[in-house]
Amino acid sequence: MVSVEDLDNFYVPRARLEKLPERFIGRVLRIEERPDGNYPNYDALYMDIAIEDPKAIEQAQGEILTQKMRGMHISELLVPAMKKLGITDTDELVGKLFTFESQKPSFEGSNPRWIPVGVPNGKKTQRRGRKQVN
């Protein structure tokens, strides 16, 4: 069996998307392309982000979020942001610290996505403990 203390040290609470601030500093933990859970015939890009700002963690009531982007989000929001940052491959995002900003796509019915828009001024933050995305 696994002790509650071990579980608490290993897993982190998920951020509530509706409570995330408009801007926060976060680190991209993983990016993966896989079938969209809601539309299995379509692929989506899933980005796991660790929130690094303690105030944002408190506000969002969690430390990790998974941002799902389908083609429309990728082409309208993510690709322009990556080009502006000089990033040529999504692998370049992994492990790096970014300022994320809430952006709403132009099409109706879509929720905002948090997009990497900048790099904090050389700020380096360490994640506490060896926690893992659950």
C-alpha cells in the first residue's frame, strides 16, 4: 500500500482553469500529441504546465494544468506565439519557464487557452519536491 504522506508528496493538485489568473509564470513539463478525448477522430496537443507563481497557485487552487489545443487553437494562438518567441519546435518548450497569458480564439464557443508569450527576466524557479503529473 501507499501511505497518504507518500501520495501527498508525489502528486500535486490540479489547477482550476476558471480560477487561473490572466497571466502567470509556469514551466512546460510535457507536450504530447494524441487523439482528442472528446473527438477521437481528431488529434490534439496536450501541454502539461506547472504553475511557478505561489499567488497563482493559491488563486487556482492547484499547481498543474493540462492545456488541450486542437488545430484551430494551434494555428490561431500557439503557432504565432512560438514564432514570436523564436521557437521552431514544441520540444523547445519542454522544461522551460514562460509567462503564460490567457487568450481567446476568434471562433465562438471556445474557452480561453493559456499561451506562452514571454520568458521571465532570467528568473529561475525550482519545483518543490519530486512531484509528478497525475
